[in-house]
Amino acid sequence: MKTTPDNTSKTPDFSGLSTAEMLAVISNLQEQLATKDETLQNHQDQLKQRDQAIQSRDARIKILEELLRHKKIQQFAASSEKQPSQTLLFDEAELEVEIDGLRDQLPEDVEEADAPPRSRNRRQRGFSDTLLRERIELTLSDEEKVGASKTFFTKVKEELEYIPAQLKVLEYWQEKAVFEQDGEERIIAAARSTHPLGKCIATPSLLAYLITSKYADGLPLYRQEQMFKRLGHDVSRTSMAHWIIRLNDVFKPLMTLMRETQNGSDYLQADETRIQVLKEDGKKAQSDKWMWVTRGGPPGKPSVLFEYDPSRGGQVPVRLLDDFQGILQADGYSGYGQVCRENKLTRIGCWDHARRKFVDASRAAPAKGKKGPPSKADVALSHIRKLYAVEKAANELSDAERYRVRQEKSLPLLNAFKAWLEKNASKVLKGSLTRKAMDYTLSQWDTLVGYCERGDLQISNVLAENAIRPFAVGRMAWLFADTTQGANASATCYSLIETAKAN
């Protein structure tokens, strides 16, 4: 028969102990209790550290997953910034209400027809009246017209014909006259037209075509070389490159005048983008060099100036804007800080850059259902869209009216957005794209609200970015510049092309 062990703890009998022995027992028990408390605290600390490590690991995993989704989107997805949930956060009805509210604020001397149009782009029917036209008559034969009381023509169709380009050789024959006087002959020759490059086989029109094809249409010189060969003459890419580089010296006085005129205005936009130059002293061929762009000038006469520099340091805008006094609009890059301090410039920011960071965060967020709550990046984008809606509605107004609209409409929206950012930024995971976008916006807030101080200022740096875009497109075709001289010549040509387009 099994017996059940007696597990009942027996209470020790301390009745026979002396006072000293009792104190020793109590001291021993206190030491045991302290040891157990210390062991328990160590276990709790270890558990806390493990929990913190797990939380840190989970946060790191979330950030890495977000970055992975972002990289996949950058590589494979469409580049449009439009979001699928855009209409849910700021739908068309709400947009129309905002615009109608702004229309009601229009001054009495501004008609509805002068307000921003609502019409969509329609397909053009027929051809432009500026095109050269040739009439081709389809006639009846004499046998077919026998017995007819009258004949007439009706236009039945129009076709667009392409006239291929062709190369033509211009032969210059110079007339000379011989005069005899005192037994000596004196010859007078007809004046020759001045050529920008002096001795050169290319006419000014051909040089203009080379510049337009490469810097406006993005055609590298090696492709133009093949095209000329098909037209009947070999024009080497080396010769074309030398012509363009030599033209840079011809254009220098014009570039200097454009820079002086631009710096004499009171509002400039600036941006910069990468360019690879293979042969740059002190720089590796693979390293990034920079093309700087400034846009501004007198009202109604904007100029766009490109400037190559291997550095992205703050000394470059100091050199370019040495005598500029006014408002400089740029993104959050710190390189513009030096010129703003030295020239005491007022700096305003670019909402396109801030918005783009939230767009990246929204697109990289985990997939959610159609009825799921919007992410904080989506909510931020809804605030920014309201600012752009105000700008769109006020686009055709005068500078004074646009300033009034911004004070009445944009400033309250900006204040509400800032309050939301300050309330929610601490709730978002540090290091995530959304938190970075929120921190960037708050850190740049003083410059981002600067566009409301005048009616002629832009909400973003988009005009400078638009000027850079053809350069970026062309760069994908020709990839790099071989020498510093080539990069400088490219900057000059882009300046001429983009200034012409801006005017």
C-alpha cells in the first residue's frame, strides 16, 4: 500500500533561542529575502531588456520591410504621385466646394470667364492653320464629264505629310574687282558674312540644329552622326562636340549678362542635380558632380541658368548669387544656408519636396483594405492637397488677390496641418518614412509657409524642377560628359534652350 508523503512544512520552534540567537536567525532570513529580491529584480531586468530587444527588432523589421517596398515601387511601379485613396481623403465634391468658395471671393472686376477653366483637354480635330498647305485636285476625265451641266470640287480629306530633312552645300563665290592706278593693281573683294566660329564648315542653322537636337530633344551626338550619314554626308561626333565647346566662348558675354540681370531681380528659385563627368581633376570618373540651376529675373522676362561645378558645397551658390538680394526658394538642402546668411536672403521652402516624402511613405505602407482607415501619410497628403487646391483656384488672379486668398484660405489650413503634425509625430515609429516626412516638414516649417507672404511667390520649386527635367531626360540618353569643357558647354546650351522656352 502506497503512503502519501507529508509535504506539510513544519514551523521551526524558536522558543528556546536566546535573544542573540534570535537576532542571528532574523538577520539570516533577511539576507535570504534580499538575495531572492535581487534575483527576482535581475530576472525582471532581463525580461525587460529582452522585451526591449524584441520591440527594437520588430521596429527594425518594419522599417526594413517599408524600405524594401519603397525600393520595389521605385524600380517597378509607375512614377506618378497620384494615390489610389486620394479621392477618399479629399474628394472631387470637397474640392469643388473649396474652389467655388474661392470663386465667390473674386473681385467684381474679375469675370467668371477669367477664373480657372473647368474644361478638359479635348482632342484636336483638323490641322493647325499655321501649317503649309498644298491643294491636290482629283479630277474627272473628259469622257466622265460629257453631258454634265457643271462641275465643282469638295474637300473630302486632309493628310499630314512629312518632308524629310536634307543636307545642302552652300558655295560662296566672292566677287573681286581689280583697279589699276599708277601702274599698280588694287583688288577689292565683296564682304564676307561673319561666322560665330570663324573657320567652320557648319552654317549657323546647322549649329542651331545640333544644339536643339541634343539639348531640347535629347539626341546624343552619335545618333545625330548616324542621321547625317543617312542624309548623305559624314559629320563626325568629334567635330560636332568641338563646335559646341567652341560656341561656349561665343555665348559667354550673353551668359554674363543673363546672370547679372537675373541676380538683379528680387526672387529666384534654385535647385541642383547630378551629372557624371569622366575627366575632372581630383575626382573619380564615377563620382557625382553637379549641375546647378537658378530661375528668375524681371517680371515677365524669366531666365533659366545652368552652371556646372564638381562640388555641391555652399561656396557654389555663394559664387553664383554673389550680388543677389531678395527671396531664394529651394528645398531643404543645407548648402544654400551660407549664401542666405552672407547675403541676408529670405529663404522659402518647397512643398513639392515635402509632399513627395509623404507620397513615398504612403506608397510604401502595408496594403490595407478599401474600408481601412487612412495612414498618417495619407492624412498628411490630404492636408497638402487642400493647399494646392487653393493655389489652383487662385492661379489666374493678380498677385494682390492671390496674396489675399492665401491669407484667408491657406494660412488656416497651414495652422491646422502644423497642429496635426505636432500632435501625431511622436506617435509614429522613428526611422520610418512617415516619421522622416513629418520631421522634415516640421523642421522646414518656417520656410514652407513663406510663400504666403507675397502673391507672386510659388508654393513649390516646380518651375526650377521643370527646367531641370529636360536635362535629366537627356542625361539618360547621353549618360555623361567627357570633360569639364563639355559640361560647361552643356550648361550654356541648356541655359539658352530653357530660357527660350520660359519666354
